[in-house]
Amino acid sequence: MQSPVARLATITPAGMPHLVPLVFAVDRDARDGNDVVYTAVDAKPKTTRRLRRLANIESCPQVSLLVDHYADDWTQLWWVRADGVATVHTDGEALDIGYRLLRAKYPQYQSVLLNGPVIAVAVRRWASWHP
């Protein structure tokens, strides 16, 4: 089975939307009782390590993550959205938890270096749809 890909929506300092696909892992056992979604900057080729999503989160931490499934059989369509507050971590417990969860979910992280910042999204609202 394929793992779904999420799209992270952030807002630029100029108020423009910015959307990027990414892989993610959910921690449903977060310490404060709220779900936390983790993603990280890994070593896959990028034009820069100064990613716009990181700068956007620093200036406006409200984000949305959307995961969806398309099928030719429209009775199989679905989407899930997590709205929350994101923080960028370069060390500490959130970085360790994010790396651990992502490595457990994606075997690709056995060969792709996971060495960049972690984005942790404290989910404030879940929304979903399916027929």
C-alpha cells in the first residue's frame, strides 16, 4: 500500500499562499493530549536549504495539511485536513520524535539522510470528507 502524501499550506509574509507536498507522521500520543503532525527537511535534492515553508512558519505559524485520495471510482474519494500551529525545531525532543516517527513510517529514510529541521504541527482542528 502506498503512503499518502500531504500538502502543507503556509502563508508568506506578503500574505500569499504557499503549498508544498511532503511526507508526514502523526503522533496521537503527544504529551499535551493533542495530535501533532511531523515532517522534516531531509537530504533529497533541493535548490536551497533555506526553504520558504520554514520562513513562512516563522512569520505566520498557522498552517493546514491536506491529505487526499483520488480514484476513478468516485465512491472511494476522501480527504483529511489538519489545521494547526506549526513550529520549526532544529534540536531537542520534537526533533528526536519527528525523526523517530518518520523513520518508522518510511523505509526510504534508511537510505535518505534525515538531518534537517523538523516541523511540528500542533493540530487544533481535524476536518474530513468521504462519500
